Amino acid sequence: MTKLNLSITGAFMLVSFVFAGCGGSEIVMKPDYSTELITTQRIADSHVKIVKVVDRRNVDSTTIGTGRVGLFEKEVPYRLSVPLTKFVLGVLDSDLVPSPPDSNVSAVVYIDSFDVGAPQSIFTESAKVDVKMNFGIPVSSDSMLYIVTRANEVEETFSHATPLLEPMIYKSVVDCGRQFAATLRKLDLKLSPAKSDTTPRLFASVPGSTPSGTIEAVALAPQAKFYDDFGVGYSVGGKITSEIRIYGDIMTQKDSSNTMTGFGLNLNILSVTNKSAAIKGSFVVYGGNFTLRQFFSESTNSPYLGLQGTLVFGSETIKYPDHQESSFFFGPIVRETLGISFNKRAYLEAGLYECALLGSKMLPSDFGFTCGLTFGI
């Protein structure tokens, strides 16, 4: 280890030791993409531009392992202050310096594992960082090069090992980037440069293939996850004295996207008092939903802005002293809400609604408050 690396590691250890001695419920690492741990390892004219990072781990987007804090070495979550995808992209962007745009090759990074820990033994404590990342480069319209990289760092100490983790985390990502660049140079393939005005397609490799050449692939654009939602809601407003809503949606969310959208069906049971028209009654309406949730972060436990639009239709019969009138109506009910997701298994939200039903004398329009509880099944 060089004198420079020793001084940097020592600084990390001093700051982290003071923090660890105070205890806490978690460790949060704030990235520094200008640190000498990255900049002294830069690969000039790498001819690579990282265009996307995908997290394949089935954990929270900011959690990367565990560390220890306090005099009693309590084990706590080790987190980043940003999603892991953003951290890896920032480190690789600083490490792999692109060439002029016309000669760069676009690459997609898939994070398969990122494990940080500080296991203890009888006399020593270890700092461990194990990272596995795959780099994908399209080489034709239906195939790609798939390069697997791995960094496994281990250091033992007779004192606190947690302060050693931060520089090892930077080093592991940098090492994966350098392995990728070295393999790419060794293969010496003729690759198509990235185009700044287009979004590169993503590909999935065939299991068991090796990165010795091009790999047959299936196009993905990009991958999406599907969720089946079932929920109940309640509304009250100027004319609607109570509304019970039962709905079901099929929702989709693409990789690394904070937007979830879906379609479904809606059944509304309404009690209405229209004082201006001297009409009071109840009816049932049906409709089709469009639902959108815009999450504030990539975490599975995240607040979000919600929008649900329902096109409803039905018929009503109004009885007067000497006659009765029946009419068909249709129109939109729009709900704007603020909600929170609980591991994408439950969603709690509240907000406002507006409706305008053409052909209805009982409920031509209204405005009020709405809330809902949705479960993922």
C-alpha cells in the first residue's frame, strides 16, 4: 500500500472511529467522487460510456451490508446516502474517462451482489467487501458481449474494522471497472460507438455463456415488474355524503424507474345529497381505472404522488310526485393523492377528488376528500 493510500485510509479510520464510539442505529456513507481513491486510478481515454446501472439485488436500494458501532461493537445496517445504482455510476464515471463522444462504446452495468460486513472472531475483527458486477455491451442488433467482474477485499485488525470499509468500497468498484476495461482491450473487438441522441437497447444473456465472444441474447426494453393490487377507498364531498370504492389494478414498474402505472376496474357505491336540485339518493357506478404512482425514491418504502382516473358509467332513476325520469350518465372521476408504500405490499394514501358526470341530475359534478388502502397480492 502506498503512502498516499495509507494517509487516506488513516483519515477514514479516524473519522469513523469517533463516529463508532458514539453508537447509533445505522452507518450512512456519503459518496465523494473526487476522492483520490478514484482519481489516482483513472483510465484515460477508456472509450467506454456507462449509460445505465441496474441493481439486481433483492434488498433496499441504499443498503449494502452491515458494520459495527459503539464500544460494544453493535451490528447495524451499512447504507449509502444515495441509491447503489447512483453510487456505482458516479464512481465509474470518475474512473473510466470517456474519449471524444464519437468513439465511445455504450455499456450497461448489472450489480449482482454488493456485500459489506465486519465479522468478528475471538481475537480479531475483519473488514470484508465482496462485489460482483456484469458489464453488457451490445455488439449487434440481437447480441451482446457480457463481461463478468469480481472484487473481494478482506482486511483483518485487532481493533475496529468498520473504519476500513469505506476505502475498500471505493476500491472494489474501481477494481471492477479496471477489470472490465482490461478485458475489453484484450478482446480487441470492433464495437459500434454510442450515439448521444439514442438510448441503447438492453439485452439479457443466455445462462452459462462465457464472455469470450458475442453471446446470443433476447431483447429487453427494459425489464419490468408486475404487481396485482386490490384496494378499498372512501370519499366525501359537497354532494357525495359517502362513497365506498372497491378496485383492482395490474401495475407495472420498469427497472430503475420511480414510476409505477397500471390499469384496472372500479366499483363505486355512492350516497348523494344534491341540495340545489332537492335530490337525495344512492346509486352504483362501474368504470375502468388508470393509476399512476410517482415515488420520491427507489426504496420499496417510499412516499409517492398518486393519480387515479376512472371513467364511470351507469343509469339513474329520479322519482317525482307525478312522474319519474331515467337517464344514462358517464364521465370521469379523478383523484390526486399523497401516499406511502410499505415494501410495495401495502399503499396508504389520501387527497382530493373531482368528478363530472354528463347526463346525471343527481351528481353532475362534485369536489371533496378521498382516501384509500391498497394491498399487493
